[in-house]
Amino acid sequence: MAAAGVLIGVVSGVLVVLYRLGIEYGVEFARWMYSQIRQTPWLVAPWAVAAVAAGVLIAWMIRREPMASGSGIPQTEGVVLFGLKMRWQTILPVRFIGGLLAGAFGLSMGREGPSIQIGACGAQFVAHRLRRGRREDMQEHYLVTAGAAAGLSAAFSAPLSGMMFALEGVHRSFSPAILMGATAASLTADFVSKYCFGLTPVLDFGSLPQLPIEQYVWVLPVGVIAGLVGVLMNRSLLGFQTLFGKLPAMARPVVALGLALPVGLLLPQVLGGGANLIALAEHVGGGMDAGGALMAADDGGAVGLQAAAAGFGSIWDVAEVGLGMMILLFVVKILFTSTSFGAGTPGGIFMPILSVGALGGGICGLAANQFAGLPAESIPLFAVCGMAGTLSASVKTPITSILLTVEMSGTVTHMLPVALSAFIGLLVSDVLHVKPIYGALLERYMKQHPNEAAAGTDEARVPSKVGRGVMEFPVEMGAPADMHRVRDVAWPSGCLIVGLRRGESEIVPRGDTEVRAGDYLIVLFSGEEAPFVRDAMNALCRLQR
């Protein structure tokens, strides 16, 4: 697993670096182009024709390969957890072409979700070469998980976050085999990324001041607001996806690209993933002019931003970017991200969620500064906490949210307020009964493409191709199997409990062996029953919420 993880890290890292470069140059071109249209209005006509052509091409590609639509993270989870089929030969070209077109027209979509699926596709390619035609078993799923970790690591230059996301976000359980492969792949992909982009963190926040202990009380309302922002983001994304579902499939990307035109002309700062908006939220009120903050962002667009900002005069001076402008950017970013993603265009929502969270935290900081006397130097930390809290509430991966924020900022000195905000945001999301955004999207994908799920299930039922395998299932506290003897649990047919790992001990379970929370059940299963066994065992070993 370690050796395979290193090879996967190299392959997936190179693929993601190429995708990352393409998206950055695409967004830079979009901002430059919209500034040219503003100065030369007759360019609107050819640009609109190009948008229609690009939209039709994107719609045709995602109709041919539906697994390459949207973020890519739900589809990757479906491969690992439910045995969906993934075809790297067709997903990779659609991801690259569709992502570049979306970036070139400035859609509010990030590179991170697609990078995770691209990394998973690179891992599947390696797995098929290493395993000499043996496919669709649990070891391949472990390698695909490692590829997903490598994709996030290369996209953000954040290896710890890549490892944790593989456990917390994709596989949703801890396994030494998964951890070994994900660690090797993440570290290798991070080396590839840093070799190409340098050692500077993706979001270089510079030197953030420490939050005085007497101001920690402010983290509580920031966490609550960040949680509400995450809930709002989820509902907006799902709502607009439902709305776009009422349109003909060929028209959806065309509408999204058409909406990008007025946004690019009137408010170009919300184009792209949103790293520039995170920089704005970090520096507004902090002594750096906001125009400089926008130029310093790493998601491309320095040339286009400079031209675009010139059209707004002094509006991007720090004295003029006040609470009203921050709220406007916040609202437009949510709506534009929802329309861009709702159309099914290939692109991610990871960075847009982070940027909306940073804007929400920055708004809280500005409001506290103006109305409650909060020192201006504390506003950047509010933006960082808002970013972590919103991501945690939306995706429901709090550990990944904390590590990602820390790694992107390049400092661990603010981990306590960041962690507090992340867990408060998660609590708010749970209280409001909001599903993780990627889990909700996966459910929708499987309902909208039943043939895809059925194809994977039918293929998994061919015993000559799959044979048998072994799966591990962690037992959660309060799960149906918790505190019950082995013989008292209605285990699914087609599987055999062959081992139980408790801490450092491995037990061969007998009928009177009691299953406890924290145990790992080692299950031998027949390949033809794999999908059924996986679903039934998850129902027995996980807390039913």
C-alpha cells in the first residue's frame, strides 16, 4: 500500500498540477476578457456566441459522462462506499476540458472537488496496471481513496488535510490500510505540488495577530453565524440544482455561462473559486489596501483584476470597502456559485464555500469593529474562523476543516479559535438537521442516474470477476450492533465475521463475544454480495441519526 501510494501520488499529483494551472490561467483570462468587453462593448456579441457554443459542448460531454459533472467528490464517495462504476478514460478528458471552459468564462467554481476525482482516476489507472486486470474489489477502493487524498493534497498543498479527508470525508472510517496509502499518496502529491508552485501556502495570510484571551467570547457568535452560513450555502446549492433540473439538459450550462456575463461586467471580484475574496476578507480593516489583497490572491487574474478594478475607481480602497460592499460580495458569491454549480458544469464548491465563509467571518469582524469596538487587527482572524466554521457546517468534516485552515494559513498558533468555530458550526448544522452537502449530492446523483448504480451493482455480482474480499467496519457508539453479542446480531447473508480488532488486540469472535463501540469488524464476503453486505453492515455498525 505504501509503495502503491507513492506511485499514485506522483501520477495524481502531476494530473492535478496540470489541472490547477489550467484553471488559474482560465480565470485570469476571464477577468481580462470581461475588462476588455467593458471597454469595447461590441465584443459582447462574439462572447455570447462563444458562451452558447461552450455551454452546448459542456452539456454534451456531461451527458456522455455524467460522473464528470459537478464537484466529483460525491461520485468518488459513491465509488468507494457503494461500488459505483468510474471510467477514468472518459472522466479525465471531460474534467479537463469542462473545467477549463468553466474557468475561461469565470464561473464561480473551484478546482478542489475535481482535483479529488482526478486524483481518484489517476489511482484507478495505477491500480489497473498494478493489479493485472483485477478490478472492483476493496483493495482498489483503498487505492482510489489514496488517490482522492493525493488530489486534495496537490490542490491545496495540504498533505495532512488530504490524509484526513480520505478518512473523514471519503471512506468515513479509520483503517491502517487506508491511512498508509493515503499518507504516502498525500505526501508525494504535496511534493509534486510544492515543486511546481513553491513553498508558499495557497492562502498566504501573512502574520495574523493572536486573539487576546478576553476576546475569545467573540468566537462563539462567529461560530454560530458560520454554521448558519454553511446551512444557507447547502440549501442554496441544492435549491438551485433542483431549479436547473426543470430546464432541458442542453440548456443548463448555457444559462450558467450566460449569467456569468453580467456578473463579470458588474462585479468581477466574484469570478472564479474565490481565493481573492478570502484575501479581501483577511485584509480589509487590517492596514493593507483591498485592491492589493485581491491582486495577491493565488487563483489567477492579476491582469484582469487590475483592469477591472480600474473601472471602479477608489471603491477597492480599504476605506471604501465597508460593511455594505462586503455584504454585497457575500450575497452575490452565494448566488453565483449556486447557479454555476446547479447547472451541472464540471467544477468544485470547496473553495467557494471557503470564500463565502471568509466573507461571513469578515462581515462579523467589521460589524464588531464598528459597533462594539473590536480592534481592527482581530478582523482577519474572524475571517479565518468563519472559513473553518462554514466548511465544517457544510461538509461536516470538522477535523479536515481545521487542518485545512491551519495548513493554508501556514500557522498553528490560531488552532484553538479555529477549532472552536469549526465545532460550533458543526453543532449548528446538526441542530438544524442539515445533511453533509456531498452526501446529499451523492443521493441525488444515484436517484438521477439509477442505471449507473445498477450497472455497478450488476457488475459486482459477477463472482468470476470479483471473487471474494475483506472489508473493515468500525462500530460507532450507539449503533445497533454496539453492546450486543455476535450471535444476537442479525448479520447480513453472504458475509462472515472472521475477526475483531479492539485496540492493539485482534480477536477471533465467537458467538458470545460482545461487540463494543470502537471495535473494527473484519468481514469476509462473497464478491457477488458486496453492495448488499456493505449497506447492511453500515446500517448495523453506524449510529442511526
